[in-house]
Amino acid sequence: QSSVVFGTQEDFLDYLKGIALVPQQNFASGQGVMAGIDVANANSVMTVYYNGSESREFIFGGNSERISLYDVGNPHPDILTQFNGSGHFNTTYAQSMGGAKLKIDIPGLDSIISKGEEVVINEAKIRLNIKAGTSTTDYPATYRVLLLQPDPIDGGNEPILDFIDAVSPPNEYWFASNNYGGLLENNSYYEFHFNRFLQDLIDTYNETGVNEFDGFYFLIPSDFPLTNSRVVLDTDPNTGGIKVSVSYTKLN
């Protein structure tokens, strides 16, 4: 390349954006494969050889930006309908690796948040049932799911307080770290607790008069382990596919 490319660190970074590991395309049916790349591992390095015999290793440290990009093809017609539509759907779909996630609105929760009363949340939980007959041996329901919230700025995935406590407990005596939930139960449903999240929403409303609740996101993480998994949910309100319950104590 021109010597201009190597003039400064900024010039070089502007020229070389990074490297991409891309799977081979057009595999025959049954020959495809997925592999997790652990760049944070101390053994993951990039070796550059120069001047014939000299070399230098570059470690992918915490300052190395990395992005996982997934491209899902041939989505089911029902999923396309929901992508391009709006409103409520009685059967909904979630898929990992950039496939699909759900937006869950709970109008009844707004009335609790905006009561303007001093309360302590004893328990707040949501249960989502798997559509009967959709979890099979060949296509089992995913083992782990997440309940997040929309980012108020860009609409992206943002954790709720209960999730943060589960991932990073405030201290060793924090016994609520396993309260979040999200694991497959009886091969039929997922359940989450959002006590801390709801308590914070109520306290914020009482202080500012602003209701910051904008629903939940239900999605399948692409890690732990890396797998292309999916689940079909029964979200029909007439069958109780989604159940939300809240108990609280009023403070005098």
C-alpha cells in the first residue's frame, strides 16, 4: 500500500477497519456448522509476520472492539407478517442469532405505576407459556431466555435491574441473584421476576410524575451456549398464555 496508509496510527486505523471471520457459504444440507470464537481468551492472538522471519503477536484485549453479525434467511411467513405488521398476535416467535424477539406491552402495569402511592413490591412476575406441540425432539424450546426493556434513546436492548442483580450481585450477601428467572420450566413455560424494576418505576413516578415503563423485550441470547435456538409462545389472552401478577404493600 501507499506509504500514506502507514503515516500515522490514525491513518492506518482508517485504512484497516479490522478483520472478519465469515463462514463458508453454500454448504449442502446438513453440512453447515456454527463455531464460537472466544477472543477474550489469552490464547486468542493475531500474529503478524514481517521482514521474512520476524513476527509479533497482538492480543485481543478489553479495548478491542468486536461485533457479532447474524444474517437470517427465509423467515417463516407468519414471522414476516408480524415484522411488517402491528398490534397483538396470539402466537409469537423468538429466535436467537438475530432472528426475532418479542415486544410485550402490559397496559395494566401502568395503572400500578401511576397510582402515586408509596408501596413496597413484594412480588412481580410474568409467565410466558410455550405453544403446545411446538417443542419437539428435533426443535426443542430454548433453554434460556431474557426479559429486557427498550432503550429510551435508540430502542435497543437494555437490562432491567433484576437482570443486573443476577449477573452482578451488589455483594456476597445478595440472595436475590437467582430471583430473575428465565430458564425453561417443565418444558412448558418461562417465568421472570421483575420486583426491583417495578419498584424503581414506581419510585421514579412518585418523584417526577413520569412513567418510564415502555414494555418488555423477550429474546433468546446467542450465547451460553452459542446455539441457533427458537421458541414459539402462546400469547393468546383468552388462553392465559401470558400471566402477570403483582403483590405489594401500601405504606402509611
